[in-house]
Amino acid sequence: MVDDERDGVRLTSLDAPLGDGLEVTKGELVDHLDAFADRLVPQLAGRPLSVKRVRPGQEPFMQRNVPKGAPDWVRTVPVWSFGAHREVHQVLCDDRRTLLWLANQRAVEFHVPFFVAGAEAEPTGIVLDLDPPEGADFDVVVQAAELVRRALTDAGLAGAVKTSGSKGVHVVVPVRGVPPEDAAAATRALAARAAALDPDLATTAYIREDRHGRVFLDSTRSGSSTIVAAYSPRIRPGLPVSAPVSWEDLPSVQPGDVTVRTAPERLGDGDPWRALLPDRQELPADLVAEGHTIPVARVQAMHEGRRRARARRAEAGD
């Protein structure tokens, strides 16, 4: 097994398969993250990090709590985990050394929130996550993204777009001077406005069976949730990468075009994500107010799911 050392981090088993069915070696993951460290680290720095890791013979798993045996130079921050009902210590990936250490842990996906640790009260951005229906071509996502762009323009806002590295795209809007609940509300309003522009193409329906073959405009990733960072690989065969793309070039891309093998050639030496992101913007008051009249999608879906379950039980009883 090939070993290496970079920035004081010992890297092991670089010629071994990264994980089952991924068709790349661990070394290819390490090389990609190292090559893009100067573009990845600024997005991760200071933000409680969630990573999705792989191990041969195991299912991929999300890790928020710092692994046992982490070097003492790995910085962490305590964060309350509502899922685990306890405090966890999440990694702060502030430098190349920490990124390489995570790469050696087979951390493939890097997910960050829209806030910096200690400044949770002011989100730095909002996002709409566009998810196509099963089996749909990517062009329907492109069409839905244009609806979002129109809704943003009508609201006096601007956003940048990147492939998710999976099947859809993320439209990110940097914001400032807004509390988390208003940022989440504005995201709901933008999703609703975009879907209203073409209800046959896009929907905000959180329950999958209610989408009826339309692109889902997911407004739930803003607030305390996370999105995968630009340039992060995704756990798919070949390790596709979440890649920045200009609005003008979006119709000509495909989600799997950029992988850990093709990223250097396709993305070059610059930082297109930083170049494409607009400056942080204030959210219009009418957009925020409208959003506060729209139920939170997850909560609404939970209540609706319970109502339907009761109806099915009643029908079965009859």
C-alpha cells in the first residue's frame, strides 16, 4: 500500500479502492482535495463541518462528531445535536492540514451550514436545492433553475448556481443583516414564487407522492441545515464534484461532467465559485413577510403524513 506525507499528515493506503463501487482510489480523493484545498478551505473555515465518509465493505455514513483519536491540532466546536439529543464536537476545517487529515479518514463529502461558529444569529446565505423527478433529464432542472433566477431578479436579488454533484443544482444567495428565521422565510417565499411561474414544471411539495413528476424546489436547506460545499466530491461512481457554473453555461452541462479526475482540467486554477457569487444582500421586507405566511415544509409534511395515516387506518377499519 502506497503511503505519503503532506503538511505533516501521514497518508495511508493511497492505491487502495476508496469504497465499494466508487471506481476510484483513496489516492485520487486525496489528490483532488489537496489540489482544491485553496478553494475548499475558505468555504469550510470556521463552520461546523459534517462529513460523509466511506469504508470498504460498509455503507457510507455521515459524521458530525469528531472521530476518536483525532490529532490535538484539529480544532472543534461544540454544537447541540437535535438528532442525537446531546452536544457533539464538530470539526472546524480551517487549513490544508485538517483537510488532508479528513481525506485520510476517507471523508468524501463536505457539508457546511450558512453560519460561522459563534455567529449563528446571522446567516451568510440561503439556498434553493432543485431536485428532479426520478428518471428525468437534467434539462428540466435547468428550466426550473431559470424560474428561480426570474424570481430572484423580480425580488431585486442575485444568486449563483452550482451542480449538486448528484442529480440537481443549488442556487445560492449570499445575504446579510437577517436573522435565521427570516432567512428561512425568504427562502420559502422564493420557492413559492418560482414554482408559481410554471406550476407544471416545478413544485414546493415536500411529500414525494405530491410532486407528480415535477422538479422539487427544496426550501428547507437554509437556516440550520447544510449544503455540500463547491468542489466537494459526492459519493457516486467516479466521484462527481459539486461544480460552479455560470447561468449562461448551465444549459450545456451535465451533473456528472466534473469528477475528481476531470476537475483540474474543467475548473482550471482559479476559483469560479468565488467569482460567481454576488456580494451579500439584504432581503426585501415583503419577501420575508410573505415567507412567514408559508408553513415550514417539513412540519407541514409531518402533519399531513399523520392525517393521511389516520385516514388510511379509518378506511381499513371500515
